[in-house]
Amino acid sequence: MMHYTPAMVLDELPPERPPAGPGACTRVLTAVHEATAGFAVPAAGGERPHILPLVQSAAFDYPDAASADLAARGQGYLYSRVGNPTVEAFARVIAELEGGAGALAFASGMAAISAALLSRVRAGDRILAADGLYGTSHELLTGLLPRYGVETDFVDACDPSAVERALRPTTRVIYVETITNPLVRVPDLPRLAAVARAHDAALIVDNTFATPLLCRPLEHGATLSLHSASKYLSGHGDLIGGVVVGGDADLARVGEVLKIVGGMMDPFCAWLALRGVRTLALRVERQVASAQLIAATLAETPGITRVAYPGLRAHPDHEVAQRVLRAPGAMLAFDVGSLAAARRMYDRARLVRRAASLGEIDSLFTHPVSFSHRGVPAAERERTGITEGLLRLSVGIEDPTDLIDDLLQALNAAPGL
Ligand SMILES: *Cc1c(COP(=O)(O)O)cnc(C)c1O
């Protein structure tokens, strides 16, 4: 096995918050235990299950009318579309990690995004959204919402003055992602929050790529933060889910949509997500450390023309990332110069899997031009830097030196092999 030393292209990471409290792994486990303790069923001697039971039940039985009355008044469980202990426990964990008053869990990231946006707009309102959003979010904004009289303007969210200029009197929401796909751009959330506040608009942030460990958008002034739980939060690629975090009043508006549209997370999904999230900090720490090493190595590898990673000084948002993110994340993209070279490297990878997701324990490759950005016109792709030779890597938990060996052998495999 070879040994790699990171090239001197990465700045030191900002130090962890002062050691005033427990570390990230401890915080995650404590959040899970606290969320669990509130719901567990005490047994005869006061013992509780160590792991929260899966409450896979549509409804709840009442011993009498008084008990049913309590549930009807919102002081007990009624029906699992409206509330379920396992689902609420998962949501509480994420609220705790994000520093929000509360959270709601959804059947998918898209259900979370739809409910968050629908909670803020009515016909005639406008949304101001970042260029380069997750593809299905873009479809929601351009394909579905206009049918109901809600139009969206798009803007380079990494240019706060452009965002200010793009606001219109009817703009109610600014919608951005903490780290974009695949070029890992990082908008200045505190500045966008100030712009939104001055305009009396909500700032809604898709925090999927950053995880609550690297960014807590509410602390930067966001109104709502949301995730696809299908990615880092659950981490094992075995479920589809979403979550929205926010203050009580903002979340109540989202809850009204959830209750009616019905995109709640299923209890079994929540139980799996609770299992996955226990190792969130451990996974992310490993993944970020590996991503830094890989980015630094690829940046110095002949045949690679460009590496997009916020930890590199050459990245356009390097300085913003140092303020907004606790670490530069575990997503990166790099250009191998041509369509043929990209497809060859994609094919030749052995450890890195070829799956259309991210944030899993396995490292995953996508080739944006072939998949996520297939429908984007070539001129538009080139303008936004989504070149034919670009590959996106979601760094997993494999040993970093093995990953680097795999990437280099895949890159250097002779054409036609
Ligand atoms: C995957 C993803 C979504 C959509 O989430 P689903 O769980 O697939 O519905 C939204 N935003 C980002 C950034 C994602 O990566």
C-alpha cells in the first residue's frame, strides 16, 4: 500500500468549537438517547428498551373517552400521519443536531422540500432560487409550482449582490443549497440571511451535502433547514427520507402542509434512520478527512485538469467555506479532460461504486453529463462548468489510501483495457 501525504494546498481547518461541551460523536449518541427516552414504554421495574421500539401502528387505542379527548387535543397520539413516536424521535435528533426548536420527518427529501416551499407561498408569490439546484428541486420550481401561480427566478447565489438585485416585491422565499452539486459551490449563508430578512422573505436551505455537523443553517439566520435523509443522515443507502428543521411558528406552517399532503416518514424508515444516524459523526469525520487527502492528491495528479473542492485554495468559495462550514465536506468533483476519459475512469473503478446517490458509507461515482445533467443543454452545461470530463465523487468510509490507489489505477488504465 502506498502512503500519500496531502499536498500543501489545503488551509488549516478552522478549529473545532472551543471544548466547552462534548464532541460530535458524543453529541449524536446523546441526542438519540434523549429523543428515545422521552418515548420509550416503561416496563414493570422501570426498565426501558435500550433501543426505541418501532411503533409500526397506524392508530393508537384509548382506554376511555377522556384519554381519546387528550389525543384529539394534541396531547397524545391519534393517527400516524399526524404523529408517531418513532418518527418523532428521529425528527428530534435532527432538530437537536441542527440547533432547531423542532423538526418534521418526511417520506423523502423531495417531500420535505415541497412542504417547506408550499408552507411559504401562495399564487402570485415568487421564489428566488440558486442556479445549479438538485435536479428534482429545479423541476418542482419550474415544472410544478408555476401551475399553481408560483414562479421562480434563478440567480448565482454565490454573488450576494446579484441576489439582492434579483429580488422582486413579491419574492417570499430565497432557496439555496449549502453545498451544490457537482461543483460544490458554497453560498454565503449569513449574507443571504441578512438579504432575506431585509426583504421580509424566508431563507430556506437544503443542507443535505453539509450535514448538521458541518453547517447549522439556522445559526446563520436561515428560516428553515432541510435534508434528504436518504444521504448522510441515514448513511447506509437503505432508505428514502427527509427532514425539515426550524423554529416553532415556521415549523407549524410546514406541519399544516405535511398533515394534508401526507408525505410523512414511515415508522420503519424512521427506525432505520435512527440506527444510521448514530454513526453520523464517526462517518462524516472519516469521510471529510479522506476527501481532503483525495482532493489534495488529485489536484497534483497529471491528467486531472481541475479539482472542485471547497478545501482547496483555488476553489472560488474557499474563503466563504471557511466561515460557513466547519469542514469542507466529503463531496468533490474533478475533470479528466474528455468524455471518453471520464467514462473510462468511471468504468475502471473497483472500490468506488457507480450509483446515483451520495453520502453513503460506500464511495460513489457519478458522471453528471451522463446522468444528473443529461437534460441540461450543452451550452448551459459548459457555461456553468459541468464539462464532459467531470466526475463527481462522494467519498465513503473505505481506507483513504485504498481509495486513492483505486482512483489512480482507474485514471491510468490504458484506453481500451
Ligand atoms: C437527494 C437529494 C434531494 C432529494 O432527496 P430524496 O430523498 O431523493 O427525495 C434533495 N436535495 C439534495 C441536495 C439531494 O442530494
